[in-house]
Amino acid sequence: MKQKYFLLFVIGLFVLRMAYGLVSDFWEEDNKQIYLIGLKSYTTETWPYYGPDIVYTKTQIPGALQGLLISLPLHLLAIPEAPFLFLGLLSFAILVFFANYLAHRFSDIPKWLIYTIVLTTSWVMHFSMSVVNPSYVILFSIPFFVCFVEIIDVYKSKRITNTTAFFVIGISTTLVMQIHMSWVLLLPFTAVAFAYTLYNSRKSFIKYSLLYILGASIGALTLLPTLFFPDASGTGDVASNIVFNWENFKNIGTILTRFLIFAGYEVPYMLGTSTEARLAVVEHQLWMAPFTAYLYLFGFAQVALFIISFFQKNDSGDWRKMKWITFGSYLLIFASFFFSIKGPAPHTFYIMLPIAMIYSFHCYRWIISKKKFFATLLQIAAISGILFHIGLGIDKYENKSLYKNRALIQNAIDQKDYKILGTRRSDVLGHGY
């Protein structure tokens, strides 16, 4: 694809993502509550000391970052769409960075195809565009994992220096810390990065440690006010969510497939929670039926490919490292749910999507080298994914988006009264933000 046409293509993907984000789910309770954190900050002109709610223990994640990411866009543009537009711009920039990185690492795969997959696969569309806290996680986990891969020299040539990489993994960690409990999954990777550096370059270890601390300190700036003025009621006692859950053994297969499908097309989950709801969406947009059916089958094929590829005979160093990183990531996720009050719902470890995505392109490279027709199947899936999300977006616009009752949100903004939209959980509990 010529450069000028490629640029137009990427602009088209930007428009698609932005439009899909504007019509994404809004009225689900978790989505609305996250929006209300920022709306409360904007309408009351107060600092959002705490972020997302953890409903199981009636606590909130400490830090102002989540609230600021919603309230600041409202200060710039006092319309309901402002936080969605801001998130759309940020996520697009990060995903383009990721796609560009992968395009250099997998130059034998068409660049347009890599960009399409990275920007429009199901989970990326679902959680990088709707205003809910997992959507913001990807803004920081992508830079973190790209830098991790660079630090441990998965690939022979470096694209990011260790000086930059350690600073980035530091700032990414304390930023995610204020948005989602899954930030703890970053710590083992950080430990591996430091251990690898200590083994290979002891002279630089102190310098990299200082850069990591500097990055972490900058990321924690929006957390410090909460630490200095803690809520005496225990609002930020997130440690109470750590409980031993021995029943997690039964989730060994579920976690694997949910982890791998982050890099693929997850049609059933995106359509709805029941067969009736899924069929209703397709029946309402009957033209999307063939693309939906193709992606449904292709999604199963992708998971099978990702599992089978693990056992391929390939002596290249980058493949060996990446497959064991992926396997280790899976074991880490599996082990983590033995200490979680929440079951392995995909949003709880969405932070690991970049690992699954990088691994998937190694698998694509392998199968395409063996079966050329798979490249055609993958291209059809990429185009089908775009059309599928257009159809899904039309359905969301009418049934789930903010446009179902935009006037209510605008009234809350204009009247500077967030309670017109809804009541914060903290208002009911009597503590927190």
C-alpha cells in the first residue's frame, strides 16, 4: 500500500474508532459510576482523592488520576462527549505507537494488516474506547510491556534504550496503580527486568534503578494528596480485596483461552451475555450476519493456532523468549486469582493484552510461512472485524450509548450538579469520593 493511501487508511481507522467510542456502552452501572467520578470533580470543583470503586469490599482505589482523566476534558469542552473524545485520542496514539513497533518487528506481515488488527480487534475496541477504568489501563500497559520486551532483549536490535525503558515502566506502574487493581501483575515483570539488567550490566544497574524511581515518583504525583489526606473510614483499604480463593484450580483452561483471545476476535462476548441477546443484535443488523459468522469461527481458529504454535520447532531467539514470556504471563495470571476476591473475568487482567498481541504475531508469521492461504483468511477477518464493529456500533447507538439520553448528561454538566445523572456509590456509603 502506497504511503498516501496508507495514511488515508489509518485516518479511516481513527474515524471508525472515534465513532465507535462515542456510541459505546454508557448506562451500565460501572461505566456510569466511572463517568460520575470525573463529573463530580468537574461540577463540584473538588479534587478526586479516590478513583474506581471495588464494590465487593466497598472500597475505592486511591489516587486522582481516573477522575482527572474525565474531569479535565469536561473543563476543556463542556459536553457529554468530551471524556470519550479525550480517551479516543489517547488510545489511538498509544495503539498507533504499538502497531508501528510491531510493524518494524514483523516486517514480513503487511503493515496495513498489523495496524488493522492492533486498532480494531474485539477487546481493543471494547475497552479502549468506552469510559470505564479498564479502557485507561491499556494507555499505560502497552508502553510498559514494549519497554519490558526491549529491556530483556527479546529482539536483537533495540528500538528503545534502557534509559527510556526503565523510566517508562516506572511511571506506567504508578499510573495504572490509580486505575485498576491489576497493576500488581506488572511487579514480577519489573523484577525480571531488573534481574536481567543486574546480570548483564551491573555498572548501569544503579542508573536504571534511579530512572525507574524517578518515573514512579512522577506517576505518583496524583496519588500523593490521597496519601497525605487519607480517608479515615478505610476507603482506600484495597488490601481487603486479597482473599485466598482455592477454587481457582477449575479456571485453568478458562484463563488460558481468555488471555489468548485478547489478541483475537471475541464475537460472543461483544454481542451480549445470552444467545437471545446476541441473535437480536444480528437480526436487527442482518447485513452483518456473514461477517459475524466468519469472525465467530475464526476466533476459535485463532485460539487453536496460538496454542498449537507454542509447540512449533523454531530455534530463533526472539520466538523462544516470547513464547516463554507468554507462558509465564499465563501462569502469573492463573496464580494471581488464588488471591483475588473476583473471578477471572476478562477485564480483571486486560492489562496483559500487549503480551498476547505480540505473541500472536509470532504465531501468524509461523502459520503464514507454512500455509500461505492463512494470510488471506487473516485479511478477510480484519476487514470483517471492521464491518462487524460498524454493525455493533449502530446497535449500541440506539440501545446502550449516551445518546439514549444525552440531554440528561448535558443538563448535569450545565447545572453543575452531577446528581442529575446519578448518585455516586460513595454518596450512599457515606465515605470515599
